[in-house]
Amino acid sequence: MNESGPMSEVSPAPPKVRNLLNAWHQVEVWVAVLAFSAIALLLIYDVVLREAIIPMLGLVGIDGRSLVLYGSQKIAVYLLILGAFAGIGIATWTGAQLVPKVGERIVPRAWDASANCVADLFTFAFLSAVTLIATMYVYDTFLSGQRGSSGVSIEVWKVQIALPLGFASAAVRYLAFAIWPDVRPEDGETLE
């Protein structure tokens, strides 16, 4: 066994796998960017309208309440859920997720590759279980027919679907890290 550990003979990820994971990452980045941009626009519109435009229109005798986008705060919360759960996959792919340092040096450095593989498989199993639970939760909401309120009449499961998708995205990445360690992010301090 050489210095790089027992997992040193693992073959690199096929280019198609790497390209697919990179493309999925770009989709998640765009989903998050669009969600958070829409949140900012909605909230800026809402605050400026309520605090500046409606009072100014009121001074000249115009009722500006019809300009209010009812449910904008709830829409912003829904978009926050979408952006946050896209962020789980983004953080995993870039190595920016929170990783506990407890027991980090339990095994010798020569075993790092094997320890990482075991940790990745454990994390994959955990996230797969969480994905299953989240999927059951969303399915129950789907069956109940629950709809949003406060001016936003959307079936709630359509928002909640971000939960199992976010967890599944991270789970698939951890499985890829276990199978092809070369796709694992090198530097956990790199941010998008």
C-alpha cells in the first residue's frame, strides 16, 4: 500500500459524469440567483410602494392601494425556500457546507481517502433517508390539497418539492464523491 492510502487505485470520473454534475450545479446556481433576485425585487417594490409611492399619491388624492402586490411577502418566503434548498447542492458541490471537525484525525492521514469514502457513503445514506422523509411529507401535503393563503393560492406541495430535491441533489453528489473521489471539491473555503 502506498502513501496515498488504500483507495489510491480508484479511477477518475468519466467526463460525462463530471459534465452532468457541473451542468446540474449551474442549474442550481441559476435557480438560487433568480430566486434571491426575485425576493429582492419583490421586497424593494413592496417597501418603496407602501412607504413612498402610496403616501405621495395620497397627497394628490389618488388611492394607490391597487398597486400593492398582495401576497408579495408570502411569494418571497416561497422563493426563499426554493433558493435555500438549491443552496444545499451548491454548498455540497463547492465544498462550502458545514463540516464538523470532531474526530477529524482519528485515522492516520494515509487512510484519508478511505475515511472520506466511508464518510461520503454515510452522508449519502443519511441524505437519502432525509430525502425519503421529505418526499413522504410533500406527498401527504399533495394528498391533502393544501393551498397557500394571503393572496397566493398555490398548492403548497409545489413549493415544498424543493425540500426533497435539495436533499436528493446533495445525496447524489456524496455518492459521486464516494465513487469518484476526484470530483470532490478540493478547497472547502471556495465560495460561488
